[in-house]
Amino acid sequence: MAKMTHEERIKAAIQFQEVDRIPSGIWGHRPYAELDPIYLAETQLGFAMKNDFDFIKLNPQQFVHYEDYGVSINMHTSPCDLQKTSFRRTMMQTLDDWKAIEVLPGYYGSLGRTVLVTKWMQKLQKQAGVKIPYIVTFNSPLTNLIELGDIKNPLRMKEMMLEHPDVFHEVLQKLTETGKNYIKANMDYEPAGFFFATRFACTDFFTEEEYDEWGMKYDLQLFDVFKDECYFNMLHIHGQNAMWDKIANYPGNVINWHDAWIPPTLEEGRKRCHKCIEGGLHERELGTWTPEEVKWHVKDAVERAGREGLIIGNGCGTWPWPSDENLYAIKEALDELER
């Protein structure tokens, strides 16, 4: 068949239509670039163009969604430094701190810096004469609340929430309104869609009924802002013992999880949800495999998941970063499948 554009390939995969080549994309953090919106946009666009990837997940600084509310972080700004951004401390120490939380505009502080990445991605693609779909990352409000409060002890935060439900429902609504502002600010720069990440939709922390009250109630408000406006919206189910089926029924059209090492498998996920799957590659091992191993895993994922409704990629942020040879092996394997 005729060669497709990146956008055509992604749209066809989402709609379970035939593609000229199965689309692919790899994403992860680049700490050394994350404080400079232009540099980060250049880095992510250059990476996608060099590897002929079909989409760009705009990967912001790891703690961007709660830095403006009082999280202090350690940044690593050298490309030679293999460490990721790390959490230093939170200023949310008392109930009064939580009551003082305000709704923030989308262009404010760390969030605003991230919106600039989307702006510059649009501008740089126009300058380069390319069109690669890019999607904007946002967290569930509950993820933001818990990580803002105590990233190392989520169950302590749950105890606080249950002890003071009125306070923390109000906090969640304010975080949700901030999320809406952030999404709307990004939509000015024509993203193909959004990447929704939830870390605490799992039975290690909440029952399904509790997640309905503390999670889904606020998550779906955010989807209402963009679900009818964007064609490429990815659901990322993070962590073990996840409420997989609950999140899989959210109004996204692509689903992503740690399929290489946390259930369900690709085959099981395909049976449980008729959404396009992004995955097939182990995010923690992609950087350690040989190129031949990468090719084997790509072809194995296609065999298990089927050609239609599939985007080859990682199950979560890739770390350590893969070599150029391993990244090229992804494209080589997909090209070989079309011969």
C-alpha cells in the first residue's frame, strides 16, 4: 500500500485499520533538558525525527504537576548524568497547608513552563516542515494529591484523606480545576491529544468503590475538556494490582500499561478492551538488550497482539535510555515485518 504519514498511521491504528507499517514511539524523561522549554521541545522532536517515530509523548519534568504547590526537587542538568529528577521535600505539612491550596492558571510556574514545550513543539514542527502527532501528559488529580503530600508513604495520605474528607475533596476539586486550566492552555497549540497517567488506581491503596469517590469522580471531569476535541488520547495504567478494567473504560482510545511485566499480557489486554494498544517493549530492559533482542521482542509483540490496533512502544518511561542501535532496531524490525 502507499506510504502513510505519521498522522495517517496513528489514526489508522486507533481505528483498527490497515497500516503500511505498524506505528511506533518511545518516550521517557530527559532531565538535562527539562528546565528549558525550547531545548526540551527540540530534543524530543529531534529524537522522533531521527528514529522515524510516529508520535511524540511530550514528557515533562517528573514532578511538574505538584512543584507549583510546594514540592522541592533535585534536578540533574548534564546529559552525562544518568540520574533522573528526584524528590527532595514537600511543604505540605499541616491541614492548614492543604486548606490554603488555590486553583492555578495553566500558564503559571512549572505548569506554564510545560505549556511552553507544547507551544514550541508546534512552532518547531512548522519550521522543520514535519507533522508528527504529539500528546500532552497530565496526571490524575488523586495522583497529584498523594505525591504532593507524601510520595514515600501513600497510605499515610489516605489516612489523612479519610480523617478529613471534606478538606481533601475540596483539595481534589481545586487540583482538578488547575488540571482543566492546564489542558485548555495546551489545547491552544494543537496537540493530537493527551496522555492520562494514574498511579493509585490500584488495590494496594484503594478499593474500587473508594477510587470511584476519590479518583474517577475527578478524572472524568478532565476528560470532558478534551475527549471530543482530540483524536489521540492515551490511558496509562501505572503500577501493580491496578484496576485495569475500570481505567480501560475511560474515554481514551489508546491504552498503555507495563504489559511486559505486569498483568494483563498483551493477549489478555486485547481480549478485555477494544482499544488500540501502545506497548510491547519492557521499559526497564529496552536499554539493556542487544539490537537482535530488541527486534525479537518487537516481532513477538506484533505476533501476540496482532497487527491492527497496535502501536509499538514502551510500557512506561524508558530507563536506562536505549542506545541508537537499539532504537534503530525497532524500525528495522517493523520494516522487516512489511517485506
